[in-house]
Amino acid sequence: MRQIAIRSARPSDMDEVMRLYRQLMAFHEALDPRLALDWDRLEAFRNYLTDVVLESASCRLLVAEAPPSPGLAGFILGRLAESPPIFAQPCYGLVSDVCVDENWRRQGMGRALFEALREWFREQRVRTMQLNAASRNPVSQAFWRALGFTDLLDRLWSKV
């Protein structure tokens, strides 16, 4: 893999982050229509990332650059999450979203982004991580399992 730089996102990265997010969500929506987004709400999500996530000490949005390629090669979003007070570990790292540009997939970019986020979790003194992986996405399932994630709970779904 070529030289990459992983850094915290800046407001000026939001066009590229949203481009990648559209790739990510279109991919998931094609795998499972239950994961469909309200595409008209993308601007609200962009504002949330800029105004809340980038300003929060409990969230981290990391981006990957791979010069001289233009734009971002990927991003990962994570946050500190609180466990209910009955659990022994009061806090855990939640991996919310990760997307690698389709031109950079299967070259170690996702792993590099994850390792950078894992390091941030360690700096926050978090001992465990959790994430949701689409059950109909075998590539994602294999990726996360290769990084050491195992089953914890089954998240079930039903119409009301």
C-alpha cells in the first residue's frame, strides 16, 4: 500500500466525507433495503458531523489521505459510549461507521483506519469496543472478525 496519512477530520473534509458516506450507504442499501436512508437528510447529517462530532471530546472522526491521490481514501467514526450502570465496564468504544473509497478497498486502508481509532480508544482508557455489522454483508463480517471482533448480541428487527 502507498503511503497514507490518517488524521482527525476538519470541517473542510466534509464534502469528501459525505461523498464516501453516500458510497457506504448505497452499498448497504443494495444489500438490505432495511438499511435505506432518507437521502434528503444528508445535509442534516453533514451538519451533525460538523457541529456535534467534530466538536465533541467523546467522538472521533478520522480520515485517510493517500497522496498524490485526490480526495480522501476513507474515514472511520467512533465514540465513547456509556454502559448501563449495572455493567462492570462503565464505558466502551463504539465503532459507528467506516468507509474506504471503492478504489482503495482490500489494500489495508480499513485496517489502518481502525488501528488509529483503536489507539484513540486506548488513550481514552477504554478497554472494550463494540460495533454493528450488517448480517447480510459477508465482507464486513469477515473484516471485523479478522480484527478480533466476536459475537456478543443478536440485534433483531421487525416492522411494527
